[in-house]
Amino acid sequence: MVKILTALMTLAIGVTTLMPSTGGHSPLLGLDKLAHLVAFAALVIPITMAHPRSWVLIWLVALSYGGLIEIVQPHFGRGAEWADFVADGLGAAMGIALALILRRRLPAFRQ
């Protein structure tokens, strides 16, 4: 189930971040960074819950995925932004931290 959730989140992030832009500037520009933060947190939570000792590798893979997206986006009519990359990394870090805290607090995950 963890692999399926992670694969679905990876696919959803890839599709939504590589869809052609509608153009123009949104008055809700900050929501784009929040969306990156939340998406990458959601991406890492299931896999971190299942493999807590691999959190560094999980963060590096998520960060690499965010970087790859930013490199590829200009080929899909989108702009690459350092701020998106930073939001991806912060979101992944927050998701990992949340998963590790939940593992300690939820009886089903206590060792």
C-alpha cells in the first residue's frame, strides 16, 4: 500500500507540475509555494512511516525529484523557479518530521 500511495503521489506531482501554464500571474502567487510544500510533505509521509531509518535517503530522493521537475519544466511551457525547489525540500523535510513524530506517538507503529 505504501508503494502505491508513494507512486500515486509521485505521478500526481509530476502531472500537475508539468501541465502547461495558463499564463499570466495569479494574485494567489504564495499559494503555489504552499502547494509545493504540501505536495512534497504528502509524498514522503507514507514511505517515511514505513521506513523511518531511511529518512535521509527519502529526503534526498524527494529533493532530487523536485530539482528534476524544475529542470524539465521549461520544456513543458513552464518556468523553473528556485523558490519552488526550496518549497519542495522544505515540504519533504516537514513531511518526514511529521511522519517520525507520528510513528513515535501512534501505538500501531511503536517498536
